Amino acid sequence: MKIKLYLFTAIAMILNSFNLQAQSGAKKVLVVYYSYSGNTRIIAEQIQKGTGGDIFEIQPVNAYPKDYQEVTGQAKKEINEDFRPALKTKIKDINKYDVIFVGSPCWWATMAPPVATFLSSYDLSGKTIVPFMTHEGSRMGHTESDIKKLCPKSNVLNGLPIRGSRVKQAEGEVMKWLKDIGMIKK
Ligand SMILES: Cc1cc2nc3c(=O)[nH]c(=O)nc-3n(C[C@H](O)[C@H](O)[C@H](O)COP(=O)(O)O)c2cc1C
């Protein structure tokens, strides 16, 4: 009887692991984000929790000024000039990932410059890029088409925009979206 129970449990565990792999497509997921004031980080953590992927924070060598007027001025100039700020760290083995979630605050209707640096620093050909963004009205802006220009050989999905003021209540929406696009862990 005991042996039967052990066998049954073992078979159930194996079937469950196949099921999990089938649902996630056994794809290796990385969640990458930049966050200036913390909102995008909260969504990145929710996506990490849902997908079970690895998480990586993009950090510029020179942090942006804390003053709102200053940062908006600097951001506008950098975006207009296509400036790519240097980043603090590099991902060693990006090749092992199939799906890369890329998160940014909406800055002047596009991604923040450190995210553009990230996307220009690696060969992401053949990978699926899933953008997400926090904003205060512009939603994704023209981020998806800007990412396609930087990564023409990647499969860029439509992004998820979340209003910055409601990131803490967004987990349900994030999980539903992950399910809809076939990226949820379970
Ligand atoms: C430099 C700068 C530019 C911004 N530009 C926009 C914008 O064009 N459209 C918008 O909806 N929100 C804009 N915002 C608001 C942010 O996108 C929003 O507060 C976001 O949730 C911040 O995310 P974070 O906390 O991860 O940095 C801007 C904020 C900053 C600091």
C-alpha cells in the first residue's frame, strides 16, 4: 500500500513538472527594469513573481538628479540627442534567456535612456522582448516602436502600461496579462 502511495506521488510530481514546463513553454525568462522613483520596480517584482524568472535592475553610472525639474530637463535633452548613459553592470550570460521583459518609467513618451543603453548593448536577435511601463497618462507612448528600431531582429510584443499611482494594486492585472500572453508560471 505504502509503495503504491509513493509511486502515485512520484508520478503526480513528474506530471506536474511536465505541466509547468508546457505552460511556460520551458522558456527562460529575464525581467529587466530601470526605475527612477520606484514604481516600475514594483511591477518588475510582480512579473518576476508570476514568471519565476531572473530579475536585473538597470542602473546608470551617474544617477539622475533628485530634483523633478532637473531630471525632466536632462531626460528631454538626452532623449532628443539619443544619448546612451553608461550602465553600472552587465549581464554575463544573456544568451541563456528566451524571453526578456523590459520595464521603464515613461519619460517623454518613450523609455528612459538607461533602458535604451541596455537594449543597444546586447544582441537580442531571436529573443522575445515584452515591454512594460509605468506612466502618468501617456501609457506606452511610442516605446514599442522605439524598441523595434533598437532590436529589429527581436520579436517585440505589445507592452503593459500601468499608471504609476496604482502599481501596488496592479498585481491582479499583471497576473492576468501574464496569463493572456502565456508567460505565467502556474
Ligand atoms: C523625466 C520624467 C519624464 C516623464 N515623462 C512622462 C511622460 O511623458 N508621460 C507620462 O505619462 N509620464 C511621465 N512621467 C511620469 C513617470 O512615467 C511615472 O511617474 C512613472 O511611474 C515613474 O516610474 P518610476 O517610479 O519607476 O521611475 C515622467 C517622469 C519623469 C521623472
